[in-house]
Amino acid sequence: MSNVAVFDVAAESSGALSILHSFYDKAKNDEQHTWVFIVSKIDLQATSNIKVVKYPWVKSHGFIGCILIYS
């Protein structure tokens, strides 16, 4: 079993959000991988193979917010 990270703190509406939900729907049916969704304000439900990490403040801090996540 391998890990897959989806880092999408920019998705809030329209196209980006649709793509994020598409990945999420595929991940729900994929028991061969452990998925980690890193998002800002979007509500996704954690499951047995999906972990959701939320950083709601990252968009208001821009690039500095991304650096703070990794430090």
C-alpha cells in the first residue's frame, strides 16, 4: 500500500473544486492506497483510506503560508 498526497489549498470554487472532488471520489473507491488531502477551507470527509488535513489560514498568507506548512 502506497501513499498519495493531494495538495490543493487553492481549490475553493468552480474548476479547481470540481477537479478536487473528482480526485476525492476516485480515492474513496481506491483501497490500495492511503490518500492524504491537504486543503484550505474545503470540507472533505475522512475515511478508512483518506486523511484530510486542513489549513484554512494558508490562502490569506499566500506563499508564506505554504512555507509555514513545511516548517
